[in-house]
Amino acid sequence: MNKNNNFDELQKRIDKFKERTGITKKILPKEKNIYTDLALNFFITVGLGAFIGYSIDSWLNLKPIFFLICLLIGIISGVVKIYFLTK
């Protein structure tokens, strides 16, 4: 009986904290998928840009030039993609 009372008291304290801080909304699985999709899109575009730049540098024997250019293009395209997906 004592454990149930402690659990109920703890649950009441958690509920009061959530009301006070405004943390009452639960994140739905669909929203979690959106955030995961955004992160994957960003890292894939950055990784693809880095891979393409590294491949061009290896092919032309120019080490950091195309890697940095394509990496920057990948970062910019990832940010733009996130912007348009969240808009």
C-alpha cells in the first residue's frame, strides 16, 4: 500500500511540474519521424557533397579544393532543404 501511495504522490508531482513548465504535449511518432527525416536529409546531402568532392580531388590530384567546395555546397543544400521542409 505504501508503494502505491508513493507512486501516486510522485505522479501528482510530475503532473504539477508539467503544468507549471508547459510540458504537457507528448511528441507523437509522426513528429519523431519528421525530425529523423530532417536529420537524415541533412547528413546525407552533406556526406554526398563531401564524397563527390573527395572523388573529384582524387581523380584530378587536387586534394582540398573540390572537397571543400562540394562540402560547402552540401551544407548549403542541406540547410535549404530543411528550410523548405519545415516551412
